[in-house]
Amino acid sequence: MAKIRIKQVRSKIGCPERQKKTLVALGIKRNHQVVEHEATPQILGMVTKVKHLVEVEEVK
């Protein structure tokens, strides 16, 4: 399965609590933090919910 690298590029201040919890579930705790995950449907769904806050790239 492919891996993706997720980086938070915008602040979560002012976002709904649900989006903040989604970032925490992805393992992102602060701005400009980078995490890697397998590209499962669950992870991709979470990324879609916060796509305006993060940057995603595929890891080879």
C-alpha cells in the first residue's frame, strides 16, 4: 500500500472542534508538523475533511 506524507500548513485556530480532533487523530499536534501514514480509505477520508489545513504528498 502507498504511503502519504501529511503536513499541516494552516492554523487550526477558529476551526470547528471536529476538524481539530481529526488533526489530532492523524497525529498532527502543531503547525508545520509532518507525519506519514499508509494511504488507507480511513486516512484519506480524514485528510479530505481537513484538506484546507494540510498539504499531502505521496512518498515513494
